[in-house]
Amino acid sequence: MRVLLVEDDAELRRRLSDRLASSGLAVDCAATAADARDWPDLPQLGAIILDLGLPDGDGLDVLRGWRAQGHTVPVLILTARGDWRDKVDGLNSGADDFIVKPVRFEELMARLHALWRRGGGRSANSLVAGRIALDPVAQTATLGGQPLELSRKELTLLHLFVRRPGHVIAQDEILEQLYPLMAERDRNAVEAHISRLRRKIGRDTIRTVRGLGYRLEA
Ligand code: CA
């Protein structure tokens, strides 16, 4: 899952992006309203975490611009404690949820996962595909009720598949979700992650669709 973090405070940006990355998310960062406004691949993002007080503009104006262009990516706003006007203005501008500074990382993750569950039309904690169940908040997965031991990248990969069982997931989409925009992307790494995941959930569970990508058979 790819996330864009828009935050001008360098220390907070580094702290949050490190923790998001170690939770298995691919994180891109922007520090200004101008960078965020013209972000090149908004439709590929799973969510945006948006600070409102940016040095060259108001985060809400950036958000209104995205919505006016028809972008539906979930947006989580960072706001100062108790500033209810930010929340009202944010909702009116198309925000999906809020997180109050100082940011507690566990709350941030819980809110992100709640956005994704709502986006997928699911209200239960677990995503289920065949014998596989994945809990995106607890970051755990089971196969036939037995816990799976997965690396962060493998869990992110499995998450991509169980959200859309039976659909072909393109190799490029997997690359985008596993690795941030600026990082070097390596197709061989995707194949290596897929083959490790196959060893854990069953060789035939993930089919290669030649020239297109991979599909979860559940
Ligand atoms: Ca700020």
C-alpha cells in the first residue's frame, strides 16, 4: 500500500515516514503545498496524510484542488489539538478523517486501516479470501486458521491480493505498492517476494498471468 505524507516539519516527517515504512507501507513525502498539489501519481496512492499548516499554503486548499480534479484517494488530515474549526472545514473540503497532533502512531495506523476497510466496503477487521484471513490493523494473517509467519513486505503483498481475490494484480502495481516513488524499483525483487509468499500459502494460490501480473486463486 502506498501512502503520501505531506508535512513540512522535517523531524515529524522523518519519524512518521520511518514508522509507516517499517509497518510495510511504501511512503512518499512532500514538504510543501506546491509539491503536494502537483503530485504525479495521486490515483495510485492508497491514502494521503495531510498537514494543514504548510509554508507556502493551506493544506485545505490543496485538498479542495484534488477533489475538484475528481481524485477520490482517502485523505487523513493532521490538525492541532482541539481545533474543531479545522475538522469542520476539513470535512467540507473532502477529508475522510482526522488525526490530532501530537500524533500517536498506533492511532494513525488504526485510522488508515479503517479508511481502507471502508473503501473496500468492509466493516469487519479481517479481510478473508478463501482459507486466508488477514487483519490489517494487527498486521497478522492466517491460513486455514493457522498463523502465517510473514515479513512486512510479504504481508503488504498478501494484503494487495486479498483485497481483490480473483483479479489480476499487475507487476507495476505491486512495485508501486511495495516501494516508494523515489526508491529504486526492482522487478526481480517482486518475483522473489511472490515466490517466498507462495512457499507459505501454497504454490498454486498465486497464479502468474503471463505478461499481465499475478492473481490470487481463493
Ligand atoms: Ca505544519
